[in-house]
Amino acid sequence: MVKTNFDYENEELKIFVNAGKKAEKFIYQEPQEALAVFRRLAEALLTDVLEKDRVFAELRITANLYRTQDERIKLLKKYNAKIDPDSYPMNVIDAFYVVKNAGNIAAHELESSSFTVAKALKIDKLIYAIWSWYLEIYTYEETKAYVEPERIDPGNIQDLKKEIAELEKQRDNLQKQNEQQSDLLDRKQRKERLRKNRRYQQRQKLSEDQTRELIDNQLKQAGWQANTKELNYKKNHTMPEKGQQMAIAEWYLPSSGKYIDYALFDGLKLVGIIEAKKWDEDISGDLSQAKEYASLVEERPEVYHLTVDSANQYKVPFIYSTNGRSYVEQYRSKSGIWFRDTRNPYNHFRALAGWHSPEDLRALLNATSHQEADEALKKEANFQFADRYYQIAAIKAVEHAIIAKQDRILLQMATGTGKTRTAIELMYHLLKTKRAKRILYLVDRNSLGKQTEDTLKNLKVDTTALAKIYNVKALTSGKPDRSTKIHIATVQSMIRQLFDDNGTDKITVGAYDFIVVDEAHRGYTLDKEMTEGEERIYDEQDYVSQYRRVIDYFDAVKIAMTATPAKHTVEIFGHAVYSYSYRQAVLDGYLVDHNTPYHFKTELAQSGIELAKDDEVQVFDNETHKMGTETLADNVKFDVSQFNRQIIASGYNRAIAEKLTDYVDPTDEMAGKTLIFAVTDKHADDVVIALKEAYEKAGIPVPDDAIQKITGQTYDYEQAIKNFKNERYPSVVVTVDLLTTGIDVPEITNIVFLRQVRSRILYEQMIGRATRLCDRIHKDSFNIYDAVGIYDKMKPVSNMNMVVSDPHHDVHYFVTQTDPTAYQDPDDFAQYRDDLVTAINRKLQRMPQEARSDFNEYIGFDVKAWVQTLEHKNPQELADQMPILTKLDNFKYQGRKVIIYDEKDQVTSVDRSYGEKNIRPEDYLQAFNAYVNSHKNELLGLEIIQTRPQDLSLKELNSIVLELEQAGYNIKDLQSAEKKVKGEQTAANIISFIRRAMMTTNTLEDHEVMVKRAMNKVYGMADWNVRQQKWLARIEKQLLENQILGKNARQAFDEITVFRQNGGYRRINKELGGKADEVVALINKNLYA
């Protein structure tokens, strides 16, 4: 009887059996053809497995997207990740990969030295491993021990091609069945198959040769030359070669007479050793042999060079241990590649998902030591781009974790608080201190990546953009260049590059030493529509599984940033090393709070939509996009969460759109922009139409571009997003999921919910679109319009509820109607304090920048910094701050809103009056005199003006002027009133008016006369040259504009901007021949003489 591994009579297995027999016959004479048939056989078997296990129905995915063997193999790994890691044995999955790769070469290359009998026999053994597994799990046939096929006459090659055609037909039929899968595998059957798979894995072992074959393939993919049979010191006396990157098997250690499984040579440098364990052995449990070999290596300059100091305990920098199994997080001890950098005794072994490339190891050898870089990181105190206290604290917390050798780090910062700038500052520190050689900045959407790229181009160190300093590679496929320091990529592109079959051009595990993950909460996809190339990610678990594979793959420190960590975020990265909440950001004045939500309730939303059995209804087919009619088989009822998802509720859409016209004006640029969340892309279209019709019906003209849909289906959605952010229109945007994360449009002041979501994270991301400050429109809060009841549903679990208890309480309310010391309960006082701080921030955010600057000058310090100190005050300390709060309440500025009154009027008389009470000019001057004298103890500068004006500083003068203006006394009104009373024009300055009021004299002297008198003394004090005279002219000009210079020369020339910008005191003193102090002293003495 002819020896074969496919000797089975079962009719259902006939196609597989015939193909296997024919392929084995051709191993000896046509190994290339045999390899091609083995590949087809593996394809047919795997397609049948997917059909038998109802995998597509189980994962709720479409089979026609998985038509290649590569995609089908990945599906097994996906199933393992989602259902159970024991569902499909890793050695079977790896065998499928090896057979596929060998078959691809055989099918597409005309000639190759790899088409040997030995190679065909190796693949035959792997096919047998797959075949025996298939028989054990899916049939009742008994498996047999592998036998090497006999060398016999294979017969006609056409017979083999006939078998190939039959196999392909069988595979295609099975594929069609897969595409029609709907029912799931019976739970009892699934449980039984899982039990069989576990039992199979306990029994099944790959041979040493098969394990080496897997390791060889893995090393080749990482860029090493690897072939255990050929590149073998023991068998072939293989030696390292200059310019070659070789993994030489069975490398000899003369001092001990032992052999290393693999030695890694980069040219003539020995850079690593590999211990290859048996397939079923734990790796992490026994790593001592690898360490022993590393210590036994000795210098052999005639053959190779060591890359570490020969005095080190370990003579090889990098050591590895593996059993060939692909990395599985749940079975770390039995899978992956265990690696240690021996150069630091405190480094431990860690599991990797792949091999370092020669370039990776080269970079590790040449990199600054972590100890040295950590010291530089500790000392780094220069913050170029992140200047807020919490951003600096966040960066320091991450750096501390890095120095503490934490390799997974989570940073939680509220949406809109500058996560991108914080991340860029952190990356700048890591690259500047050489702690990082290359960083991967991972996003989940192209639009977020483009936003980061633009920021890197705009931020500069001195005059050079960061993107130029560190060579940023942005959103392009392929490996990063050697000079790339920051690589921006999407999760989806990384999944394709890492886990699609890219051969030796695959990005290796050591390509980056840091990964910064933006919006790391992603994976809440319970509610999301597929956008931006995500059509191959079908549900939350699938996304998280793929996302985690990317994270786990790289040998790097992973830093995750998010406003809303999900459960899986914490599972992957641990708890946050630093958190900055939405509530705190509102209290600090860096984000705005929302007002009391508007709840839109309609009759349909409250009662639902009920349809009766036998009703004839119109139906829209989402696949054909055609309308039709159907008769209902049962009574059905839809609540508001199902509107526009399971039933198109046009009347509901129109009702909400019409009500929104009462609250949202798309043409009012200063009222901000509106973002509406719809259920589906079609619903978004319906809402846009309903809104345009509603405004037209209301008689409100709105430009067509003002209201637009922006979803993943929008043509050039990236440009549409830019327009929403930077242009006046669109001012109202309807979206589904595209604008939920990371898109920065500060002008958004209205969020409209027409869609319920189940995810707290998604809800908070939606809310977060409107929290940013926008000084241009003086934004102090935002509005929520809830048409689906989502706000009340999410309130118990959300971290983004209203910070204030009553948003109508303004600063005036707190000044006039509250007393901080009346609160005895700590919780009540804490809420009172938060309400007060938020009210102050709202007022400050409504004030133009110039008004805030004036108020800062008025009170003598930065009001924003002052507000932040209030958060920590106790009741009495807060009460002590009420005088400043009173000043803020009384502070007047021109707001942005004015009332228009268009009734007719006529002039009755022409007269002039002064001050807030419109009093006569003589009364105004007397009131000024009285005010100055009654406030001389409060305004310290007044006493200086009266008795020693030469000691007055410009800052003190400006503070007095601002205080007087707030009280209703400005220099123009004083001069005008003086003219009205005396009948003559005066150019006296404010100091003269004050001195007259306090010294009871009737004399007012024009400012220009005073300056001329003082400067004439200066011009006469020395024989000034032409250059010096020009400087004196500049001083005279400043005196005319500012009334005084300052109490001394150093203060005058170092604090007045025009002098400081031209060299300050040191230069001017030099220009004036060392007489600067005399000049200023002479001016001050004679100015008010």
C-alpha cells in the first residue's frame, strides 16, 4: 500500500483527500506544483472551518470582505480575541500562514531555489498538522501518525491541475455559503469544539524543525537573513560577513563547548543571541539559559567584535528566548519573544510581539543611555508650548512615570484643555533630552492627524517650526524614514501595515520607542457609524482587539491621552498618572459651563409611534435606496430612541427644526455656531432639509451654505471641517459621528441632540465640542437642546454636568445678596464657592481683552490668577476678597450687545453736563476736588503727587488715572469743564488737577509748558552732541505722552516699552555719557516745581 497522509474513505472528505494524495505524489518530481496544491488545500479547509463554525454570523461581519487566505487567517485570530483564546490553536494558525506564504511563492515565481523536495516535505508536515486538527475537531475520523510520502510516479501533471480546479470550486461554494450565514452555532456544539481544541493543544506539539521553521520566517520578516539548515555554524561552518545581517544557527561557544540556537550578527558585530525553546514550553519560567550563553560569549576579533564592554557580566547586549508561538496577551508566558537589554542590570525580560530589525538594534546601541536621558529629563524645565499650570503638571507626572520605568501611562485631561499642545511639549522634551529616538503619534482619524500636523508646523522653537526640526512624517503609509522623529498615523493604517502580509517591509517592533495615543478612549463604537476607512472594524470588541494589537505590538513606552477613559483604556494603560477634570477647567476659567438644558418635547416623542397589524406602510430600503410598501404582520411601537433609525419620523424632524428657529440664528456671527447630532447619514440629510424649510417658513432668510451636513459621506469632508472651523459658514452643522472627537471649533455655542446614545464616553465627547473658550465672540457658556431625553438619562453617570447650581446668579448677586461666612456645611460652601468662581469667569469671558487688561491695571494684579486662588479659600478668606469682587461688579465696559430703538426724536436744547449724574461743569470740578481729598488715604499715589511728585512711578500714575475714570473723572472732561468755567482753553494734565485740588491753589499749568521748563534745564546742563540730542528729544516726546518718566532713570528706561526695546537703561546711560540718572533727576525736580 502506498504511504500517504490522506488515506481516508469518507465521501464528504473526498475533495480534500484527493488533492492531498495528488500533492504528495508530486513532492519529489514537481515540488513547486505540490506547494501550490498545498496552498489551495489549506484555503479550502479554512473556508470550510469558517462555514462550520458560523464565524461570520458569530462576529456579525460580512464574509465577502474576507475573500483572501490572508484575511481568513486574521479572522481566526480575531475570533480568538473576541470569543476565547483557545478557539483555534496558535500552531494551526501559524501553520496556515507558512503554507500560504510558500504556496504564494510557488504560484507566482517561475523559478526559485526554494522549490526543493525538502521544502515541499516541510510544508507537507504542516499541512498534515492542519489536516489532523481538522479531522479531530470536525469529523469522527481517527488521526494517524505522520508518514513521509513514498517516491512514486506521480502521473500526469494535468491530473494535479484538475484537483486544483476542484479545490477552488469547493472553496468558492463554501465562500458563498459563508456569505449567507445568519444562524449561530449551537452553544452546545461550540462548547464541545472548544473542549476538543483545548484537548488537541495539550497533546499536540510541533517538532523542533517545525518550530525553527516558524522562527526563521519571523526573523526574515524583521530583516534578518535566517535559514536554520543553511546558515548554520555547526553544519556548514557559516561565519558572519561584513555588510550582512545574519541569524546564524547553532553558533559555537569555544570556552564551554556549547552551541547557541541563533547568534545575531550585524555585519561583524555580535548584537544578540536567541534561545529557541520547544513549542509547548513556558518561556518566562526559565530564562537562565539565555543569560548563561550571554555570559559565556568571548571576544574573537578575527571573527566578530563585541558591542559591549568585555568587563560586563554579559558580553552580548540583547538576548531573546522564544518557542515560535505568536504573541497572545492572555498567554504571555507561553508565547511571543522574550527580550532583555543586558547593558543595565535593572532591565528585566519582557514579552515582545515581534523581532527587532537590525536597524532597531543599531538604534538601541547608539542611543543615549536611559539613565543619562532620564537625568536630563528631570532637569528639563523649559516649557515652550504648554504654559498652563495643569499642562506643566501633567507633563511632569508623565516624565516621572517614565523615569520610574512605567511603560504604560494614562493622562486624563478634559476636552478643550490643550491635550495636543501638552503632547507636543512632552514629545519635544523626550526628543530634546534624547530619551526618545522616534515617536509614533497614533490617532483614529485622518482629520485628527492633520490637525496635529498643522499644529507641529505652526509651533516654533525660536524661528524654526517643530515639524522641520524633528522631520515629521504625517499620515502616509509605509515605514518611517531613518530621519523621522515624529510619525503621525491612524490606528487603521497601522493595522493594515502591521497585520496585513507585507513581507519584509513590515514595520518592526523597535521602530518607535514611544507611542502617544490621542483620544485613547476610542472603542465606544456601540453607537458609531463607519467612517473614514473604518468599514473593516465592525463592533466595539473588534475595534478594541485590533487597537490593542497595535499597542501591544511595539517595544515602546505607551502614553495614552483622553478626556474620557473607557474601561478598556484603564485595562490597557492603567489608572491615570494625572487628571484634569471638566469641572476644574470650568472653575479655572479655561473651559465654559453649559446653561440649564432646553428639553424639547413633542407629542410623538412622549407617546411613541404605534402601528397596527395589517397596516400598509411605506418602507425605505437602505441598500437599494428605494421606496416601497409593506403590510405589517404584527403590532409595533417605536419610542424616541428608535426615531429615524427604525422608523423615519418626518413630522418629528419638522417639529424640532421649527422650534430651533426660535433659539438659533445661523446669520448672527457673534452668537456662535451650532452642532446637531443626528441618528444616521440619511437622517442628517433630512434634518438639513427640515431646518432650511423651517427658517424659510418662519420668514428668516438664511444663506444656503449656512446649514450643512458633515459626515463621512460628505464629499471632501476634511475641507468641510476646515470651513466649519475657519469660515463664517456653515454656522449650523448636522453630523452623526465624524465630529464627536478631537475636532476643535471654539465658536460652537449650541449642541443639539436628535439622537440617543448608550455610551457615556460618546455623550461626553459630544458635549465636549462646545466647552472651549472663544474670546472673539466673548463666549461665556453654551446651550444644550435635548430632543431625545439624553441629558436626564446621562446625568447620573456623566462627569460633565452643570458646574453651577444656578447659572442666573451673576457677580452682582454674590456681591449684594450673599455672605460666604453664612455657610456652615462644607459641601454647601464648596458649591457656593464653585458657583461664585464660575460667575466671575463668565463675566471675565464676556469682557473684551482690553477691558480685562484695564481691570488688571485697576486692581494691580492678574484677575485670572486671582480667581484661581479663590477655589482654595475658606469662608472667612473668601469674605476678605469681597472688596475686589465689588470692584469687578462695578467695573464698566462696553459690552457687545446694544439695544436698537428707532422711534423719532427732536432737539430741545444744547448744553453740556459732566459725570455720571450729568451735573454742571463747576459742580463737576468741585466734586472732583472732593473725591480726590476724600480718597487720599485709599489711593496711595495721591499723597505722592501732593508732596513729592518726583517719586511717582508710571505704574502708580496709571492706577490712579484708571481709578478716577471708574469714578467718572477723566482728563478730557476735566479740561472741558475748566474751559467752560474759566472761559479759556487748558492743556493741564491730571497731575496738575490733582495737585490743585489737594493744595487749594487756583493755578493750573499746561503740561507742555511744564515739560519745556524741565527739558530746558536738561538741554542746558551739558554740551550734548547730535546723537545725545536725539535721545533727549525722544525723552521729551515720552514726557509729553506719559506726563512722567518714573522715579529714577533705571525704572524709566527699563519699564517704558519704547526705551526698553532700544536697549534700556544700560544703553541710554552709555549714550548720554553716564548722565542718565542726572537727566531724570533734573526732569523730576523741575517738572512740578
